[in-house]
Amino acid sequence: MTQASDYENLLRVCRSRKSCRSFSARPVARECLDKIVELAATSPYASGSKAWELEVITDREKITALAGAVRRRCTELGNNADPDFRKEFLEYSRSFTAFETAPAVLIPAFKDRRTISLALPGRGLESFERDNSVKSISCVSMLALLAAESLGLAACYMTGPLLAAGEIAKIAGLRQGREPGALIPIGYKG
Ligand SMILES: Cc1cc2nc3c(=O)[nH]c(=O)nc-3n(C[C@H](O)[C@H](O)[C@H](O)COP(=O)(O)O)c2cc1C
């Protein structure tokens, strides 16, 4: 019997990963969540500076509160939208709260770190630096998705909920200056 190469194993994990938007109530073992965090921590990061955390939320009340905040924000945006777009937006934005049924939600949180733009002011480098932080946290998120898949867990990468980023940061209790980069529900397919 030939042993599958690292590449083949990784390809299998990548190919089997699919976004999940409906979860069973079965809880995820803490050990699995710790393993996801451990693997995501190997991510590359701009400037080699690990100005990020992966918050793990398993408190049902907090998850419900997160979904409530996203729903309120989407309703507010939808109600203020052009009537032609309102129905379409409200329907589409339903996928922004699909994390609600998951037993665990990961929040990769980043710091919008400013160094070059402070040293070289007035050159419009702020968005370059912010983009670097956002790209970095996206690498972390991708690894978390693959880690979940490798453990037989379902997940979904969600940035739609970030329409309520400020409220998410408050409810999740993110550290001062941290912003949510995505919401990643983790669990078993429902
Ligand atoms: C930047 C980004 C944001 C996303 N945001 C959401 C989201 O808010 N809600 C959602 O249900 N899926 C979201 N997705 C998941 C995509 O819809 C999904 O990856 C895509 O349809 C491909 O399906 P697959 O992941 O099953 O291969 C997002 C994906 C990306 C890359």
C-alpha cells in the first residue's frame, strides 16, 4: 500500500471543504477548537507581526446576540435602501446570520497596525497598511477553515456579518483596537 503524500492529503482536505450554513446542536470538543487555533497560529502575517487573535465563542447567548446585531444592522440598511434593491438585499443578507445555529463561532480579530503610514505621512499609505492587516487575517481564517475540515468539522467563512463589526467587537469582548476579520461558524452539518 502506498502512503498518500502530504500534497495529496492536503488536496483531499481542500477539495472536501464546503461552506456549511446549517449546523446540528452537537457541541464541538474543546480539544478540536484548540487544534484549529494551534494550526491557524502558523499563518504568515504581514511584517511578521502577530497582531491578531482567534476568539472562540461557544456561549449560546453570545452567538444569539451576535446574530441579533447583524440582523438589526441588515434590516436598518435594507429599510434605507432603494425600494428596487431592498427585497434583494434583505434576502441576500439572510446568509449573513447563518452562523447562528453553530455551537462555536471563531472570530479572527486583527489590529489595523500603523507603522509605515505614520513614518511617511501624507502619502495615502493608510489603506495599504490596512489592506495588509486584512490580507493577513484572511490567511489566518483560511487555515482555520482547513483545520476544521481536517478534523471532520463543518465551517463557513463569513464577512457579511461585518456590516455590524462594531457591535460584534463589543459582544465578543474583543481587545481594545481589535477588529473582527470574519465570523467562522464551526460545528457539524445539520
Ligand atoms: C470574502 C468572503 C466572504 C464570505 N462571506 C459569506 C457570508 O457572509 N455568508 C455566507 O453564507 N457565506 C460567505 N462566504 C462563503 C462563500 O459564499 C462560499 O465560499 C462560496 O459560495 C463558495 O462555496 P464553498 O465555500 O462551498 O466552496 C464568503 C466567502 C468569502 C471568500
